[in-house]
Amino acid sequence: MAANSTFKLFSTSGGIGLDFSDPSSEAPLPPPPPPTEVLSSEVSSTLKFSVEPVTLDGLTLFKGRVSTKEVFGLPNSDLVPGVYEGGLKLWEGSVDLVKALRSEVQCGHLSFNGKRVLELGCGHGLPGISACLEGARVVHFQDFNAEVLRSLTIPNVNVNLAKESLSGRSDESNCGSGAELRFFAGDWSQIDQCLPYICNKENDLDCCSEQPVSGYDVILMAETIYSISAQQNLYGLIKKCLRRPHGVVYFAAKKYYFGVGGGTRQFLSMVEKDGIMAGSLVAEVADGSSNVREVWKLSMK
């Protein structure tokens, strides 16, 4: 499929041999933690935080590293549904997304200058950091776990933006361009209670039309659509937060997440069925190291 081609719904009745799990058969998850804002001054001071450089098409960012065992007591665990959603690992999709965003900016298809940006499921926060370096006015980071924000996201933001006139202190809240940086923890079903830029009428699809400055201009997310059971909450949050009519969503994910049922095709089928947003393919990565990965753009019809 060519880049920037428009997604069309396809039939899954042709027997493509994928193991899509039935969400109703999954074990009940524990109740999500209450949504909360995590202040940058709450950065963890007791955990060992080390960094290593990551070069992304000429841009060098730093990848923080902390011990999953020290933070959660979960050695060798990338994901424990409802408890720890993988935020301490730098997933391939985050790197793919940063590269795709840089290409979009360089080609003139995207500008972060003066924009409000929200990164969902941020983990390391590299896409949000990249947006800040490109001149975003507001960058808000969300992760399921407050512990991820305190032990990894906030220190990683500080380290990466230090060269942009950020002092590196945990109580800083602005990058060199003066961007507003804030951090929010909680489940997608409830986090809108904390986010400052959302539509006021949850069920009104035109809710932002009366307040043209409402919502986020750009929503970023990587490796967030692996769980079918969480996708409705994620998509509902996107519709509450995205500025209309010109807001855009960029997301990176694998084409299929075998064994758990999610993936770009399944998610985009849900989006098209809803009929409010349209998707176009921005980049495809088939390097042989994993399942085919993609970066997509969503915009309002």
C-alpha cells in the first residue's frame, strides 16, 4: 500500500488466518487507578535512571532506562494488563512515529509550531519530545501508570530538552521554546476528567465548533491499539480531545498483534465504521525484525 493512500474497510470473512481473541472471554481486569495529574516536581529520586542515545534520521534523542523490577516488582515483564501497560519499554512504534513526524514536517505536511499536542500512552515520550523541539506550544503526556511518569517520562523529558535551555531540574515545566509541559496518569476511560483541552459536550460531535480553540491540534500515540477491549475507550478519548475541524492524529502500530486481536487493520475498521474520521497511511516499516509496522494519520471527514 502506498504512503498517504486512503484506508478502505475490507472484509475479514476471507479466512486470513489471524487469531483475534474474543474480548468477552478475557479475565476481568482490576479497577483502573484514578486519573491524576503528576507534577514534574514529583519525579522519582530513588530509582537509578540511565540514558543512552538514539539516532533517528539525524535527530539524536536520549532513551532513559529504569528497572521494571524496581518500579513495579515485575521482573522480565513487558505488560501486565490492568496493572502495568508496558510504559517502561521503548517500543519500536515510538521510533517509527518520530521518524514519520520528522518526514511530515520536512515535507510540509505537518507543523507543530504553536500547536497543542497530546501524547497518549507516552512511556518514554519521544514523539512528544520531538513535537516540543519542533515548536509546539503545549505538550501533554499521558500514561496509564503514574509510576512510569515519575520514574521515566519526566526524567526523559528533562534530559532530552536540557540542550534546549531546560536546566534538567525536576521542577522545570517549560522547554526552551516556552512550551507548557504537563503529565497525566490514568485509564483512557477516565483521563478526560484531568485533561484541560477537551470538548465540553461528550455526545455532541460538533461540540468543538462553538469553541474553535478547544481540543488538541495533534494527538500522538504509539503501540496503543494492541488490546481490542481498550480500543473503544481510546477512540472515544480521541474524539473528546481532538480539535475540530483541523486536528489530526498520528499513530504507529503493528499491522497485527497476533494472539491479542488488535492491530492497524482492526482499529481502522472500527474508525471507518464510526464514519467520523478518515485514515491515510504515512509510512510502512517491513524490516524483517518484527511484524509489519505502520504509521497512520487520522483526520476529521
